[in-house]
Amino acid sequence: MSQNLAPAIDSWQRADGVELLGPVRGSGLNHSTYLVRRVDGQVVQISELLHLILAKAEHPLASEELARRVSDEFGRELDADGLRLLAEAKLEPLGMLKREGSAASPAPAPTAKPLLALRAKATIFPRAAVDKLSWILSPLYAPPVVIAAVLGLIALDVWLFAVADAVSALKDVLMTPSMLVLLFALMTVGALVHELGHAAACRYGGAQPGVVGFGLYLVFPAFYTDVTDAYRLSRAGRIRTDLGGLYFHLLWVVAAGAGYLMSGSPLLLLLVITTQLQMAQQLPPTIRLDGYFVLADLAGVPDLFARVGPVLRSLIPGRETDPRVLELRPATRWIVTSWVLIVIPFLGGVLVWLAVSLPFILQQAYAAGSIHAQNLVTSIAGGHPFEAVLSGLALVMLTLPAAGSVLVLGQFARSILATLIRRLAPSLPRPMPRHAAYRPGLRIGHHS
């Protein structure tokens, strides 16, 4: 006997832990976009229609009912079939919408792997500690305090330029192993102060900072701050967050300068100088440091590196403009295109220089490393801990640039090889396309 079975009714609900962050403010796109944060912390930028589907699917709803509610809010008709298509092709694969009653476990949601991003991250200050510290420190962003701090730095630099003997201070520190180790420790503390500056700026604007942590930028140790929630803020609030690290570093310099004026310590004078050099390194927008995030927020585009390919393809004569370029506002398109035309030759020049210089770099690193390794063994055997620490630090400083050069060239060669394989063997399976997921809020600090 045949039995008539009623067709299964699709029922959809927002996935657990998904948080709607609201519209992107100050966006450089010519259409409205919204931010959604998944339970794993990944942030996804989606269209207004997809955002409405998630907003209405707070509780389980059948496709027909969910489509009706979305249509009423959106002002245009979305039928049940169209909703199923969007749910199955867009929201479900991104881990933001789930089908009620499905026995199959969902595939892992994709995560973004942006170019030149931080890897192997570990937490130093958890979210709860950062929340308290940022609340305590956020009043430092009051305009009178900011103005006084900037004027103080200008006055300090003018006075030091006229009076201080930086060369003598450098000699004194280099000739005293304990002072050199202490300088390195103070610079590391200053880097953590920098990260707390990002967190406090985020809190001052009304957003919630995340953890402060430690990771690897290529192979270089670096601190970072998770300020993803700053994307709730206006463009001015986001730029304040971008510059918050430099501002706290400025306060660190002023404090060190005041200590030098009172004590005359060459260590503090050298700390003032080296910290300002570190601050200057943060400004160029060529890699993911503070200057990069400032430019990205000025343009209203979360990930500039994701636009490199579309911009370059659109510049080829006879090729149609890529949709990811067409969606940019005119002013934003000009900023992004100009950035691409500057940063690609710059990075290309760096790669060529690395390829040409790599044999010399490795040779010199090996020769100097052998000497410092021998000094390390001798210092340990002779009971000279400061000399041993210095030799160990020297070995690390020699190893990291050489390892970083090899890693950068290796990744570049692998990328070229993968591109050639796809071009020469178009019948081979292609990788799954990447979704518009990204983790925009990590502010990378200084390399150790």
C-alpha cells in the first residue's frame, strides 16, 4: 500500500551565537551593508536583504512565513523559493542560519584568511580585564587631555633636539648590558601600552573592546588588540580607535621624557627616541599596521587587500570593470585604486630586493649567529647572565629577518605556482570561492 506523505516544511532559525551588529556607518560602498558576528568571532558583511532574513529568523519560522515577514519589511516581494535559495546558498554555508530539524551536521563555516594577517594568536589580557582597563583609561581621550599631551610632546622634542646628547646616551646604553636589557623590556611594555590605547579608544567611542594578545606577523612577534566592535562606531570613532595606540604611545613618550628631565638617565632619553621611531613605523599604509587601518576607515572599505585583484583586473584594457570595483563610491574607488597603484609596486620592489639579497642575508646571519652562539655558551659557562641574555637576543634578532625573508618568498612562489596551475590546467577542480567573511578588528602592534 502506498502512503501519501505530507511534504516536509522548511523551518529556518538564526544560528546560535549570531549577533547582528547593524549597518556599516561611513561605508565606501554605494549600497547599504550590514555586519554580523558569528559565534566564532568572525565578522561577515552582508546585504540588507540577508540581514533582514536573519533579523526575522530569531525564532524558527517556515520558509513561507519567513518570506512573508521579510517582504513586508523589505518592501519588495520575496517568495518561499527565493528565500530557500538565499538561505541554502548564502546564509547556511556561512554558519549564520540553520535549518530546524535537520539531521545532518552543518559543514564548518568558512573563515577569512586575509593577506599579511596575524597568525598563531594567544591571549595576554582576557576580555574582562581589558574591559576594566579600558574603562579606567578611556577618560584620557577627553579633548583637553589630548591637546595637552600633543603640546607636551612637541615641547619635549624641541627641548631634546636643542639640548640632549642622543649619541652619548646611545653609547652609554650599548656599553651597559643591564641598561640594554632594560631598554628592551621598557619597549615591550610600551608596545602593550600601545594596544591598551586601541582598547581605550574603542571604549571611549561606545564600543566593546576584546582581548589583547600576542601572535606572529609572518615570523615576527607582535601584540594585537581585538576591536572588532569598533565597526559599530561612526567613521570618526573608528579612526580614533585606529590612532589610539599611537596616542597612548605618545603618552608613554611624554612620561619617559618627564623622567629623563628629572633624572638625566640616558636610558630614558633613548627610550623617548626609539619609541618615536616605532610610532613612525606604524604610519605607512602598506601593511596591516595602524596607518593601513586609518586609510581603510577613511575609504570605508574594511579590507583593502581584498580589493587588489579586482582593481588590477579592472585596469586591464578591454576588460570590464570588476563588480567589486563598481560597488565602490567614486571617492572610495579613487582612494582604493591609488592605494593599489602605490602598494603593489612597493611590495613588488620589496620582493625583488629580498630575492636578490637573500643569499647575502643568510650568509651574514649565519656568520654573525655563529659568533653570538659561541658568546652565549661562553657567557653561560662563565656565569655572566646579562651577556648571555644579550647574546640570546642577538641570535633572535638575526634569525627572525632571515626566516621572515625565506617565508615571504616561499609564500609568493607558492602563490605564483598555484596561479599558473589554474591557468594552464583549467579542467582541474577549483577551490571553493571565499565568502565575504573577514575579521576586521585586529590592530597589530609593534614587532618585538
